[in-house]
Amino acid sequence: MPHRHTTFSKFIIEDQRRRGGADTDLTALLNDVQTACKFIASAAARGSLAPSAGQPAVPAPEPGVNVHGETQKPLDLIANEIMLRTCEYGGKLCGMASEEMEEPYRIPREYPRGRYLLAFDPLDGSSNVDVNLTVGTIFSILKAPDGVDEPEVEHFLQPGTQQVAAGFALYGPADMIIATFGEGVHGFTLDREIGAYTLTHPDMRIPDHVCEFAINSSNARFWEPPVRMYVEECIKGSSGPRETDFNMRWIASLVAEVYRILIRGGVFLYPRDARPTHKPGRLRLLYEANPIAMLVEQAGGAASTGRQRILDIKPMALHQRVPVILGSKAEVERLVAYHAAYDRGEELTFHAPLFGSRSLFLASETAALG
């Protein structure tokens, strides 16, 4: 069992020492991020109550429609302001990018500049706020190019392999931070008695055994054939080609879905579909898909678009969207194989209907993979 006094801050310092030396700038930045997560956790926990006395003062939120055409919740804007205000003054950043802001955020001139970039989704799963389900914050840390202290959009457009650290916070029955600093994935639970995130889940690994998948089945009519085939064979359960009964989950909160996969295994799909408004995907590459993919791979899993490793994608825009298939490695590889066979134009065989419509089955790949 981990020592109960291994706090998030202490773990970072010890991890850096093990790996050849302390990076005090990164440590300070990660501490700012965890402080922001504490404030957001407090704001999320209060729900419709008035802000607490200890919550940072933020502008009165005026929800509208963000850059993605999504209706904002008041807590979206509160969480965004908390992250900006908490991380801007420490002197470790030269810029930030947020889901809620069309352009990168410039560090105010009165604060010193640092050598890191922070990209974040301040409140993932905010559609669940009204029904009191788990939400969270996703973050990605990159190094700014040498000599850059006023970053432009292009300086954030780095592939996920360049991330220095990544993670997400969970605001739910227990508030947590799940993080990777490049070697392994570790979970920290907020101990409210001492006010610190404390190591509770060291060296998290995604289980190989799989009996769950997560996908929004209301979009089944838009899925590509490889995804429809995969879901169909899972639904057929023990009487189908997988000879295993699967459960389907869908929370509509990426952080909650990924945490479940880290604990219990399985696969999460937000795939490409036929709707023009959703091409080429739904989730944002820089501050959702990349940090989550880094975590999943560090925990022994895999993350793909179905056709490409997510961490290898060269971003083309700040708010670029991508399809996401992630989780237990064997399941992701199966889905990648199905996409490859489909793209090669291999023979398709019609099988039983899926959710009331005709579905396509890749007979050759099913035979090969069992």
C-alpha cells in the first residue's frame, strides 16, 4: 500500500529525482494545476449554492455558445477562469489554450514568462452538471519552442508525443487527479482532512480482460461498418463470435469513462461517423485526445483514431477534432484491424440487423481474430 503521506507534490519531486534531477519549474506548474483543480472541485461540489468564501473571485459568468457551437454552463466559465487565474502568475507558463477560448490565452505582461504551455478542458462532461454526475478537468503540458515567450497558435500545434505531462481531475464521490509524467500513471485522491491530493493508486495498469465497451448507441445509424461490426459482435455476447458477454456503458463524461477503463478495463469509442458536422471526429486533439491517449498508453493500453495512433497526429488547428478509440490494447488493435480491412475494400458480408438497421460484417477479419 502507498504511504498515506505521499502527496501529489512530494510524489512529483521524488519522481524527478529518480529520473535524473528535479525540474522545479514543472513541479511548480503542476502544483498550480492541482490547486486549480481543488478550487474547481469545490465549485462543482457546491452546485447551485453560492460560492464559498475561499473560492477565487471570478467574473460573473455569462453562458453562451463557445467556439465549438456548444451551449456553455456557468460552471464551464467558472472552471476556465479558475484555471487561468491560478496558473497565469507563477512564471512557469508563456501561454495557455482552453476549450472555452477561441485563441490562445496570453499571460498578462505584469507576470514573468516561463518555458511551458498548458492546454486544458476546464470542465469535461459539463452536460452532466445538471444531473449531478462525475465531471472533470483535462490538462496537457508542452514545452514552448526555444525563444518563444508570446506563443501563437502554431506553437501549440505539437504532436502528443511531445507532451511533458498530462492528466485529468475527477470531481465525483471522491475527487482525484490521475496523472502521468512520462513513466507510468498514478492516481491521487483528495484528502479533505489535510487538503492534499494523496497517492492512492500507484502504477495504474489497464486490465487485459475485457467485458465492457462504451459508445453512444444513439449514433449507430451514422457509424462506419468497422465500428458497427465491433459493437454487434459485443452485443451478441457468448452466443456470438467473441463467446463472451459484454456490458455497455455510456456516461457522456470522458474522464469518468477513462477512469473506469483504468480500473476495470474495456474500450471507449467516440468514432468518426457519417454526419458532416462531426467529421473527422468529435473530441478535441490538443486538450482531450492527446492527454488521455498519453495516460492510456502509459497504463499499457492503446489509443487510436481507428486508422492512426493518436499521439502521432500532427495538429493542424488549435481546436482540431479527431475520432477516438481507446482502452485495452487488444480491443483497440482489433478495431484498427477492422478499419484496415474495410479501407482495403475486403469482402463484406451482411449479417443480422444492429439496432433495427442492416449492418456489415467483415467475415475475413472475424475469422482471423477469433
